[in-house]
Amino acid sequence: MSFKHKKKYGQNFLTDQDEVLDKIMEVSGVTSEDHIIEIGPGEGALTGLLLQEAAKVTCIEIDTDLEKILRKKYSTNEKFNLVMGDVLEVDINPLIEKKAKVVANIPYYITSPIINKIIDNRDKIDEMYVMVQKEVAERVCADSGKERSILTLAVEYYGEAEYLFTIPKEFFTPAPKVDSAFMSIKFYGDRRYENRISEELFFKYVKAAFSNKRKNIVNNLATLGYSKDEVREVIEQLNISGNERAENLTIEEFINLAEIFEKKKK
């Protein structure tokens, strides 16, 4: 009996594309030391390759119809661990004994919540390699320009993102409307930005700066209660133009901005 894909779970499985699966394995650099977390394993095409290389593979799957398929294929493999449930509700922390990597083709409709969930578990997860919609990967990995968003800065604050390769929509069943991309996020072991500025303060200024994409940095930062003259005075110290937009500021500039504004309050 063939498996019927469920739209509610955002199921788009890679068809028999050995080339793509091999490339995923190559760029994710899975070793015999690694504990891998795979979110949404589907029918287990990638799972089988992960089990060949890794020390342990923990799969988190929401669809009970896939449970039988996965258990039939892999339950005799002692490296295989299947956790049934919604990844956004599953407590990942106790599943990991030592540092882990995420390697997965994640459901696109909950991409941002999944990335946030993995970020929240960065004490136990060093790196993540995930397939997402192409435009999401472009946004997360953008160095400058209009693709940059709050999500870009949110990822940059915790780690380094890299766009790895593109996967055409025709490589999936059912075929989605857009192409996909495989990307990585490697979390900073030294917590370089977290040690400089608190999460709360950093995102206070980032969210304000992006509050209206059509407005410049002066107008947007003024929403925090500063006069436009005060904002201009601060950004001039950093050689930032008053007409600049948030998407063209680097993470360093955001941190410097926040530090100067907060000092002014004291």
C-alpha cells in the first residue's frame, strides 16, 4: 500500500534522488561520533544514510501512519531511536546525552518555529543542516540588502548561517510550488554576541529598526521614544546615514547602536 501524503503536515518527500541525498550527507559532514536529530524523517530515505554514518539517529515524526514504515525499516538497528510527536512540543533536551547535530528536511510551514526551537536547544545542539524554502534560506543567509530581516539577525546573533545548495521543486513528491535550499547554522561556542549584549536589548533595537520596512532607520528607531534628532546624533557617531534602512546594517552596527542608546539613558 502506497503512503498518502498529508497536506496538513507539509509533507513533500524527496523522490529517488540519490544525488541530493548524497550531497546532503557530504555537506553535513556526519561522522561516527555524531548523534543526529532528524525532524520529519518521512519514509526514511535520508534516515538510512544517516544510520550508516552516525553513532545514533533520533527521528522525531508526527505522522502515526509513517511510524510502521520507519519501524519496519529500522527498528532492528540499535542506532535508531524514533520519537513520535510534534517537534514543537517534544522536549529535545533529554533525548540528547552529548552534543548533537540536526540534519533534516523540515516541514516548511513551521520553518521559523523549528529554527527557534533548535536555537533554544543550542546548549546540546552544535550545528543544524536543514532543507527549507529557497527564499527562506536566502533571507537567513543574506549579508546585506532587502532579503535581510529580523530572522536573519536572530540567526546571526546565535550562529553562522551558510547557503549550501539549491534543490529544484521537481525533485519532490508532491512537487511544491517553489524550489528548496539546503542550509546550515553553526552555533557560536564562545557565545560571542550573547556575551556582549542581552537577547532582550538586542532584539528590542532590531525589532524597532525593522518595524516599518518602508521607513528609514531614523523614523523606525524613533518609535522607541527617542526624538529623531537623538537618533540622528547616535547614528552619525557610527557613520550611518539617516536615510539608511535596517536591512543594510550589520550585526555589529546594531550592537553598537543599542549600546550607545542605552548609555544615553543612564
